[in-house]
Amino acid sequence: MLACDETPLNRTPLHALHLARGARMVPFAGYQMPVQYPPGVLREHLHTRKLAGLFDVSHMGQIALRPKSGKVEDAGLALERLVPQDIVAVAPGRQRYAQFTNDSGGILDDLMVANFGDHLFLVVNAACKAQDEAHLRAHLSDVCVIETLSDRALIALQGPKAESALARLCADVSAMRFMDAGPRAVAGFDGFVSRSGYTGEDGFEISIPAADAEAVAQALLDNSCVQPIGLGARDSLRLEAGLCLYGHDIDTTTTPVEAALEWSIQKSRRRGGARAGGFPGAETILPQFDQGAPRRRVGLRPEGRAPVREGAPLFLDAAAAEPIGKVTSGGFGPSLNAPVAMGYLPSARAAPGATVFAELRGARLPLRVAPMPFVPNTYRR
């Protein structure tokens, strides 16, 4: 029996498949999720970089924004009330990375927004999906019907062999380029496919009805190049790619400019643009393009082989008493055979090549500020 303060964990539509494959399951964002399979995190990571990995990301939220007018541009304009990105310019069959911001310029969540021609399709983070849905309903219900697609699974296929593996089941994926997205049949089942992912590798994300998910996943795993990959390797892959994890590298206290995500805000939404501002926190975020942000997310390469973990304070030198920043993600990078990390530093100390120090087991360890990604991405543009 559950203790009175415990909540039963949800299961994804691929739960039985994970158990059959020998996955070690852990609680994550309210779900039972596979952290690793028998080969282990290191081998899973390297397999994805060399061949192709299959990830169950069905815990994430999938939401449709359907404009009441029937014009998808109206849904785009409405969503621009909540995000600093240009959504109107997302062409049918394309998608864009975005962030929900708050009144102080912080990030409520990051998300993907796809234009499916007659409506917008959103993918949001698992831990934030309930609040994101409430946020959308509170602000966009006058213009859009907000539909939570809770009966769908989401599968990511990532790695150099992802295209050839998926092409056997979905004929036209080879013609897709990075950030293309739209309805496509996979293994005979109707779904949505985007050429995207969160590993730095070329790959795809496949939204499929829950009832069809195991059949699609198994069809992909029947290819010897494809192996199932757990959360452990997913985290090390995204860290090597220099990609943010919500709640760790970005949160309600970090602006997109501080987080080095200003590339995601198009000129049309910046000062002087056709639809400048008009989103929460614009008064804080937009001046940072001209004046700079007080701090910046940076890549860090620790000296030696000891990983520096999330939360480690960063110091200007080995003797400094007060920290100037902190590590937000850190671990071992299997592709580099070396530790990597990211964190925040004052902008004046954020230039690549600068040295800072982390406190590790009572000692000060030097780290070099390094460009990201740590491993070059292989997106098919």
C-alpha cells in the first residue's frame, strides 16, 4: 500500500516494452521511466552517437491549439502573447523552439511549436505540462480551443542511422530537413513526425496514438542499428550538445538572454521589429540584447577526470571566499572521454578560455570556460 503522502506513478504506453527489455525503472516527472537498460549508460550513449537510439519521451505534454477563426495565423498571434518568438512566421510543416516567459523575464518552460496547417502543435516538458495547459487556457481561450492530447505517445529516434531506420517505415522522411514537422504514417499507423530531438544528433520525434506505440517502437527496434536508450544517456547526450534542461539550466529566474538562448528570439519580436515586445517580461528581456545580461550560461571543461555536479559553487580563483556562479548541469561526457558541465557566470567572466574554480569535496578544481556544443551537432539542415 502507498503511504498517505505518496502518489501513484503514471506509466507510458511503452512501459511493458521497457520491462521486457530489462530496463531499470525510476520515478521521473510523475512517471515510471527507464533510466538505463542492461548495456548501461555509457554504451547506450556511444551507441546513439554511432548508430541510432530509441527514447521513450511519452511523459512529455502534447497540446493542440486550434484557432476558433479557422486561421492558423490567429493561433500564432495569440501564442505570441506568451512567448518572445515569432510564431506567425512558422510556415506550415515547420516547427520552432520557444519559451513561455513570466512578467520578470524568467522562463516558465521551454517548448516546441509546430504549424500543422490548420492548428499549432505544442510539445512541453513533463514536469510543467499541467501548469502550461492552465497557462494557455487562462490566456488564449478567447482565440483558441486548447486540446490536451493525452492519448498519444512520443518516441525519439536519434543518431546517424536514424534516417535509414525510419525510412523503412515512413517513406518520405529522407526528404525532411531539420525542424520539418507534420502528419505522416509510420509502419502503417497515422502519426506526426518532426526532424528534431534533444541529443545533438540528426533524428526524429514521432507522436503516435498510445494504442499503436508499442507496435511502432518494436518495428524500429527490429532494426539491428536501433537500441532502446534510457534517461541516463539522454541526459549525457544533451549535456554534450550544450542543450538546456528545464528546472536545472533554465527556470523562472533565468531570462532567455542570460541562458544564451537569444538566437531563438527573432528580429520581428525585438526592439524595432514588426511585432516587438508584447510578451511577458519584454521590459526585462529586450534591453538585454543591447545592454547585455548580468550573467551568462557557459560551457565548462573541468581539469582532470572528476565530474563537477549540479549545484557546485564557482569561484573567481582558488582562494576566493564568495562564489560568483554555480554549475547547473555536470557529468562525464562519454564522447569526449572527459567531464563536461555548464553553469552561470557574471558576463564579464564568461569569455571562452577564462578559468574559474569549483568546490569539489573540499578542494578547488579549475575549470575552463568553453564554447558549446562540446560535441558538434549533426542536424540535417
